[in-house]
Amino acid sequence: MYKQLLGLRQLSRRTISSSAQRQIDNSVKEKQKLFQEDNGMPIHLKGGTKDALLYRATMTLTVFGSGYVVYELFSAAMPKKPH
């Protein structure tokens, strides 16, 4: 059992340490310029179309969720009368 765990440990070290290194460009300066410019847009929408879609989806779910909560609270407060 111990030999199997030792072999697994060596295998995991080998695959992690020998994985290829990717070079990623540092785009922090461009993002800082984009988000710090004063163009009248709110900060949560400056990311583009993806941010706008996420914002709209969040607002839609929030409005429908709030409406559903109010409906359920009203139906719990006013139970139906048995006949």
C-alpha cells in the first residue's frame, strides 16, 4: 500500500513539474486605462458586452426572484379556506 502511494506521489510531482509553461502577456496597464477613463459609464459596465449581459441577467433574475418571494409570502399569509 505504501509503495502505491509513493508511486502516485512521484507521478503527480512529475506531471506538475514537467508541464509546459505558457507565456501570458501582462495586460494590466491596458485594463487600468480602460477602467480609469472618465467616459460616464458605470464601472460595472466598462468591460463590454459580456458585462452588460451579465448585468441584465442579474437584474432580471433579481426582479423575478423578488416578485416570486412576494407572491409566496402573500400566499402563505392568506391561506385558502377549506370548503
